[in-house]
Amino acid sequence: MANVSNWYVKAEDGNVYGPADEAKLIAWAKDGRIDPSSFVSTDRISWSPAQTLPQLEMKWQIETEPGKVFGPFNRA
């Protein structure tokens, strides 16, 4: 996805947040507001998993208990 000025985030509960520029989107990821179940869009029609945006750096996982993994998310 290209660097665009209006991003939207769809949470697991279906709520949509935005518009947000790329800097704000990255800040949301670092704050944990964008999680592994979130989707992102520039048009609110076509949605992609947030973890597929390389600029969000959602590449970290944690094992919350033996055999149970949470992630990927931004390390910050």
C-alpha cells in the first residue's frame, strides 16, 4: 500500500477509526491501539490486515502461556 494521507482502522468489534495520516497510524500501532485483529483501509471499502503494512512494524509476538501466542504487534 502506498503512503497516503487518509487511513482508517477497523477494530475487531467493527468500529472504524480515522481518518489518520501515516504518522498517526504508526503512533496508534506503537501505543497498542492497532492489534493483530485490526484491519486498515484508505477507502473504507477494501480492508487489509494491519500487520501487512510494513511501516507499522507489527512483527513481534509473545507467548502468553505455553502454546498460546499473541501477535503480531508493534514492539513499542
